[in-house]
Amino acid sequence: MFNIGFAELLLVLVIAYVIVGPKDLPKVARWLGRMVKRARQLIREVKEEIGWNELMDETQDVRQDINQTLKEADVTSDLRDAAKQLNQNLNEAKKDTYKKD
């Protein structure tokens, strides 16, 4: 979540140990744990209240619809086929021209 490695975590713990002291460190850790739990709960409640999950689902559906429409509207294969047919017709016309000469 925070991208904290072992070395960074160890540094934070050492600084907390020096600042808070060994006697109060468990109390501070418990308090921090409660605050993180409350913050996560608050974020979850706010997401539920504003309908974040529904909004994300709807956004995903719209994205899929757009991608499907883009795939259906893709005319490159038709253009390639037309270009191939045109090249074949041109080659045949060249052959006919050379045969007449």
C-alpha cells in the first residue's frame, strides 16, 4: 500500500523507539493501529455513501462498450481487402496492356 521496504520500516521503528521510548512504544503502536482501522472504516463508509463501487462498475461497462464499438467500427480490414482487389485489377490491366502490344 505504501511501498515501504524492510529497511525503511526498520528505520521508522528505530526513530520511533528513540523518540517515544521503549515503555510507551506499545501504547503508541496500539493507538496508531486503531487510527489506521478507523481511517480505513471511514474511507469504506464514504465510498459506500457516494456509490464508488457502482460508479467504478458503470465506468468499466462504458469502457467495454467503447472498446466494442471501436472494434465494430474498424474498417482497416475492409480497406486492405479493397486495396488488394485494386492491386489485382491493376496487375491484370497491365498484363492485358502488354499482351495487346
